[in-house]
Amino acid sequence: MQPQQGCIKNSDLLFKIAKDGYQKASQGHVIHRQNDAIVAIVFSALALEAFINELLVIAKREKLSGSSEDWLDKLIEAIEEPKY
């Protein structure tokens, strides 16, 4: 029996923070623009990493549910970290 595996989807929240930082940086006061731009850059990277990790979990769940699509195998192989 497989243990239950959960998935927390947080890429959308991280992306919203990045987008808010971008909007504040483009409209805000000169003093705060640099900080807001840094927030936008850092949270954009975090959102992308979270999305890739979520995509891997979704692909693995789809594969376990019985899907025999070849592209799922290729996607899983491309995202998983190499095992040495």
C-alpha cells in the first residue's frame, strides 16, 4: 500500500507576491522602489521553483492513476533530480 502523499500548491501565492512587488516598484516612491523590485525578483524565482515542483507531483499522480502517456515519463525524467 502506498503512503498518502500531499501537495501544497503555493506557486500562485508566491506569484501574487512577486506581481505585487513589481506593481509597487513601478508606481511607488523612489525610496521603496529598489526593495519592491528585489521582492519581485526573488518571489518570481520562488514561484517558478514551486510551480516546477508542483508540476512534478501532478505528473507523478497522473502516472500512478494509470495514464500511459509517453510525455508524462519524459516530463518526470526531465524534472526529477538525477540520482547518483
